[in-house]
Amino acid sequence: MTYLSAPLEDGAISILALILASARRWREAHDMGLPVQPHLFTELAPEGGGVLAPVIDSLMHLYEIVLRRPVRVGREGGASLDEELLLDLLTGTKQ
């Protein structure tokens, strides 16, 4: 399943792609024992979304609580089932 949403501005990354990249960055930071929010900030800042780092951090913590296990992320272009479910929940296609 491919997620394309309206870009933040012409030529910019889509909002859902930004969420997906941030979820992977969040997982990476946790797995490596790095400070999560600064790690997320570096991903979000180029798109003007650096202030979203605490929001994404909270979202991913909540998502893991709901899943009752660590979030599984995909690699490169392919989204994991956890990522697909998260995007479905955020877009309202899953309830």
C-alpha cells in the first residue's frame, strides 16, 4: 500500500511520508539508545516541522502502549504492517 497525501508545499515531502520517516527515525533512536526528540528534530527540521518532535515522540509511545509491543518498521520503500496501521489510524481509514 502506498501513501501519498498532499505535500506540505510544492515539491516537499508529503505529510504521511513525513510521519513514516519520523516513525523509523524514532525506532532507530530507541534501538540505538539515543535521545529521541533531538534525533527526530534532525529529520523534521528541513521540512519546517522540527517543533513536531515531541508530538511524534508521544504518538509513537502511545502507539507502542496500544500495540503492547515495540513498533516494527519497514525498510527503504516498503512499509511494515505496523506502519500501515498507524497511517490508516491517522487518516481515519481504520477505526
